[in-house]
Amino acid sequence: MATVELTTEQVINLVKQLPASSKKDLLLALAAESQSSRDERMALAERQFRALAVSRGKNWESMSDDERQALADDLIHEDRSCRE
């Protein structure tokens, strides 16, 4: 199968020519792909948070939502010198 390289503008112009039902199908396909990518990123992030919790002597499973948020906040701001 040959591959055709198109610019974003060309793709947009082609999509504009589609009938409404095809545009809907295209949007649904893009949304599904986006959700799949999001789910993969979230799973990776959770695995990384679990590992970081262990490295700090904490058990992700037994932590409350507030404790998990505090851990995330500490990780995000660990390079800052001023803490509360």
C-alpha cells in the first residue's frame, strides 16, 4: 500500500469535504485513539508513582488520596528550597 504525505492543511481540507456522518466517524475514531493513549499514559504514571512511593518507604496501596496527592506535590516541588 502506498503512503501519501499530506500537510495538516490538506488533511483539514479533505475532512471538510466529508459528509457529516463520516466526520462523526472520524471524530469517534480520533477520540478512541486519544482515550487509548491517555489510558496507557495513566497506567505508566501510576506504575512510576508506585515505584517512587516504595523508594520513599511508602505503600501506594495503603495510602489515602490525600497522602497520594501530598506525595505527588512533594515530587513536583522537591527541587524547590522553600517548603511549608
